[in-house]
Amino acid sequence: MVNPMNAVNDNPWIAEEAEAADAAAAENANGEEAAKPGKIKIEREQIKLEKRLCREVGKAILDYNMIEEGDKVMVCMSGGKDSYTLLDILRKLQKRAPVKFDIVAVNLDQKQPGFPEHVLPEYFQSIGVDYHIENQDTYSVVKRIVPEGKTTCGLCSRLRRAILYKVADQLGCTKVALGHHRDDIVQTMMLNMFYGGRMKGMPPKLVSDDGKHVVIRPLCYVPEKDTTRWAQYQNFPIIPCNLCGSQDGLQRVAVGNMLREWDKKFPGRIESMFRAMGNIVTTHMMDPQLHDFRNAKATGIADPNGDMAFDHEELPTMAALPGGVQVVQLS
């Protein structure tokens, strides 16, 4: 079976993207600003980033069949860099997608003190996208129930999810798009391993517990550094989260910092861990629900995977690793 993370597809979602980016680059190079090398360099970097974002999002959509003909996609907008990037790239892909689909941007105003409620409506109006603002005072509920000093993320997330599903029903949306990126997915995997004792991440596509909603994560192939950079280029009106994302000492923050430091010392580690999540050898794990270990018996029939655990592992070479990192075996 081909791993969709490694597959190279003739992707109709991104077929025109390279041509459009090259045309834009040529137009800029020949324009009046050609005499300003610094600005041209930034513009070229921006074009390359747009090309990469469109390619990665388009590939994720195709690999996991995220968006289909006639879908109405509800893009959940928090006001953070990731949700802005998700909406922006989906709108770009919408213009050349092989299927027709609609987009509606939805923000849940949780009535946090100081929340600038005018920012998102003004932005949505400025770009001409359909939108809906749902006003629900979940902030007071969370503050009333969660003891002082405890993390509010869990309850806040459950309340928010229930409300957004209800809004999706009211608006007739067939897909609910969230802005989780590659690094979020790896962080979730590590959090569950460290604190939950299970190997569980964020799937690129899932059906809700009630079986009524399909949730998609089109940014699942996109590293956080790219959404950060794109938000800077586009000058999105970012709204910081003062309820949960800014709380000190969160487990997710600690794991995120650890992964970033690790990736800084050993470039390519986050990408390698992400790829591992789509390349699982169930016979070499320990979950009896995935493999029948109890009834494993010698049959006399050769099994190429049967004794791989005793073989000397083939480690990646320098050329195969991102960032020029070489792995060596210590005996």
C-alpha cells in the first residue's frame, strides 16, 4: 500500500499553481520595483511560500479526499495565524480546484474580556467571504467550573466543539475545517505518549462521535514555521488567545518547546516523526488489537516481516536526511 505522505500525485488541485507563481514572479521582476533588490527578494520568497502552501494543502486534500463536489466547508476561525492561513489558502485553491465547493468562515465569540469582536467581521468583509459569528459566553462557564490555576483547554475545547457542530448543522455545512498543522499533530502524538500512555495523534480527517460531521485538517502537511511566515507576509490581524494558549506551564507548550529545540539541534526530526505516523508496522508494536500475538505460531511458511526485529536496522544515510544530518550506529 502506498503511503499517501510519500506518494507523488498528479494533483489537479495544484496543477496550475506553479505556472501562476512563475508568472507572478516574472511580472514582479519586470516591474517598476526591479531596481529594489531587497523588496524583490521578499516578494520572491513570498511567492515560493505561497506555492509551497498551495502544494501541501492541495496534496493533503487529494490524499485524504477532504473536499468533494458540492461540499460546503466551514472554516473555523479563531483569529490566530493558522486559521487565517487555512482560509486564505483554501480560497486560493477554490479558484482552480477540480471540484466546486463553497466556503463559509465561522468564528465563535466566547466573550473573553477584551476580545476585539470587530476584527474578524471587518476582515471577512474586506476579502468578500461569507461568514458567521456565533456568540456564546463559554468564557464564563469555563471560569466558573475550572479551579483557579488549572488549565482551561480541555473544557473550553469540548464546549467549542459542541457549539461548532451545531453551527455546522444550522449552516448546512458538510465539512468542518480546522487549522491544525503538522507540528500540532506531532505534539499531540507526543502528549498522548508522555501523559496518556497511548499512541494517538490528530487524524487528517475524521467523523464526529455522533456520526454527523466530517472534520478535516487541510494544513496537516504544513509546518508551523510556514503559517507563521505567511501570516507575517499577509499582515493578518492576529487575535491572541488570552484564555488558554497564553497560560504558562501547559503540557502542550512544554512539549512544543522540546520538539522545537530538538529540531533545532537535529534538523528534520519533526518531519521524520510526522512521517512515522503514516508508516506504522503493526506487527512490531504491542497492541493485541492490531496484531494477534497470542495465536502467532510457526507455520513453516516464510514471512518476510516475521523476524525483522532481529535484523540490523538500516539507518538513513546523510543524503537521505533533511538538514544534512547523519545517523550513526553505536555498538
